[in-house]
Amino acid sequence: MGLGKRTWTSPKDYGVLRQSFDSNDKFMNKPQVKAVRLGNRTIPTGLALEGEVDANKRVLDRDKVIALIKRKFPRAGAHDPKCDCRPCQKAYGPNRFMSRADCPFNCRECRETLSAQKWWDVIFDAFHERATSGQIEARYGWVRGTVSSTLQQITRFLNGQRLDGKPRTGRRRGRPKKTESVEGISPAPPVLITNRNNFDVDKQALNDQAA
């Protein structure tokens, strides 16, 4: 019995149902035939195959998804020899399995592996299988809003934006390095000190600047 997207029951469907249900069964009086709800999200251009103009007919490109995840999570699947968790320590052997989610040290390798797996599941379930947010969250036991938040982060990353939506400052990550003095460049002039009592310029500062 091909249900497809139909919401009505044909005489042929009744014949198939009678093989499993008695004709006097209440279910045969008015069977509730409903189509499975599908998501209507459009595949982003950065994750779709080339050549398709219509946004509703785009096909997910597996290679682009892999490249996206590798670019965002370069340490996913890697092992840190300095970390003492079981996934990172080869001393436990390849047959000793331990989930990355159970990492007691919360190392970067384990965090990126879990995040990469989440992005992979959300992308393929939402765009390839066309599942809704509620269906995906129920499948993996996630809290409500996880899929929408993850898809928003993926869209921002494809557009070159920060995942939290804040504007980029243009500064490099980490602590700024100490600037070294360059020969041939005179230092900045001293700042004039102002007397707070009568607001006159400090004469000593002027003499030091003239010297």
C-alpha cells in the first residue's frame, strides 16, 4: 500500500487492510491515514551541488559537508597525547572504547569531535532526510531548540560570521603580543601634566619636553 503524501484511503488500500484487520473492526470504518510530516528547509548554497538554479530542487553535496566540518573542527577525531582521557591515550588500546562525552578533562579534541558529530547529524537529517526539528531532537534526545540553534550556527559560519552573531572586531585570537621598539623611530612625546588646582600647564613637563 503506497501511502506517499495522500491523506485519503482508496478501495485498493481497504483490500490490503482487510488482510490484517477484520471487516467488523472499528479501524476499518474510518482508518486514519496521514502522511509523515516533512521539513521544508532549503539547502544552503554552500552545501548544495553545483548547477541547480531552483532552490527547492537543490541536492546536498556530501563532499562540501565534509569540507565544512573539517574547516570548522580541525581537531575532530584527533588525539591529544598530553590529555589523560581514555579517547586520547593510546595506552588503553584501540579495543578499549570510551565515549568522547565521558571525557573528564573536556579537552578540545573531544569537544570538537562531539560538535562535529552533531553538525553532521543535523545537516543530513534536516536537509537530506527532510526531518523536522522536533523529529531530530526526539531521535537524539536533545533539548528543544538544539536543531534550530545548530542550523543558525551553520548558516553564520557559511556566511563568514561569528557563531554567536556578534560583529567581528578584526583582532587576532589570544593575548596580544608585546610590541618591540624599532630603531630609528622616536618615542611618543610625553603627555603634558595639568595642575588640578588652577588648571595651569605644569612648567616642569614643558621643560622636559623642550629638552
